[in-house]
Amino acid sequence: MTDTAVEHVERHLEARYIPMIGYAEAWDMQKSIVRQISQEERQETLLLLQHPPTYTLGTDRHHEHLLLSEDELKERGISVFEIDRGGDITYHGPGQLVGYPMLFLPMEGLDLHAYLRTVEQAIINWLAEYGIEAGRKPEYTGVWVGNEKIAAIGVKFNRARDRGGFVTSHGFALNIEEGIGDQGFSGIIPCGIQEYGVTSFNDLTGRKLTVEEAARQLLPHFCHVFGFETPSLLE
């Protein structure tokens, strides 16, 4: 898994776009799909979707990075979930493309860090099409444009014992619509990082790209770096 296509394209991927889905429902869906992939009952899958306003706290569990009281959360209509991915607190909400790749990683040649870098690369390659010079910060996971984060990444590697490897879950959150930094991100210290900000595709470009358009454009880049044939995006 690198920034260039892998040599073979024998892998097949199911890709689905869901315009809006509650976080709990999507989490349950991921768990079910992971089980099916682990048991070789389903092909590898990428869910692309949007959530209503939601904060998720990963396994680092820094509750002090949530800056809103329970009353303020209710007033803003933001749900909070403690979940099983790595990392700290982040925000999901309308205007953001959330991607949940559920991919099988065999033990042979396993490199979990390379998986993270490959997810980042798919986003970096897509942004480059628009002349956006995105990259990484060595100390942080995610995709950055200068000192502003445009995509957060947090994953879980689920043991697939019968297959001798892992199945991934959770994934990335890519900010598309303008003003997202003034929405849910203002109520947290995103990923515990105080010194840097967040940005979005539309803020950077002045365009009015929709989340669904971004999903359709990102899919071939994701398939390219992971060596999948690009499927039709199901709805």
C-alpha cells in the first residue's frame, strides 16, 4: 500500500453512499459487516456517508477535550459516543464525508501504519486534483493543509482469527462544506490538538461541492491506492 497503485487489481469492493445515518446505526452496521468479512461471507466494503451532529471519543478518552456541558450539547443537538477506535475526540456532522473502510488485512506482510498512510494518501491524491497541496504532520494522523486539518482518521483493527489477519473498521472524516470549523469543532479540542485549526474543501477552494459529489470523486482514488477495481457507488 503506497501512493501508487498496487500491481494487481483482482480485489473487488462494495461501495455504498448513505446521505444521512445516525451514528449508533452506522456503528452497528460496521460491526455486522466486519463479522461477515471475517467469516468470508461478504466482500470488502466501503461505506461513505454523513452523520447528524455527533462527538465521538476514541480509546484515549480525554473527556476534558469536550468543552460543552450536557445542557449545551442538548441545545445544539449533538450526541456523544464513547467508541472503540483509536484516538481522541472528534466531530461528525452534516457537510462532512465520513468513510468506513472494512478491509481484510492478512497477517503476511501486515503493516498497520501503512494502512493509515494509504487512507491518507487517497485523500491527498484527490485534493491534488484541485491544486490543493495537502500532506501529513509526522506527530499526528490525518490529512493537513498547512496548519489546518481537513481530514481526521481513527481506526480499529478487528482480529479475524479464522482468516489469519484483521478487518478494519471506523475510518476517516473529510470536511467538505464551508464553515464546518465554526460548527461542532468549536465545542471540542479536536483530537486534543490545541495549536492547529480545521478547514474544509469548500473553504479552501470557494466551490460549493456537495458531500455526495466528493464521495463519487474520492472513490476512484481510494480504489487506486488499495488496488481495487472501482465499483459503482450504491445507494
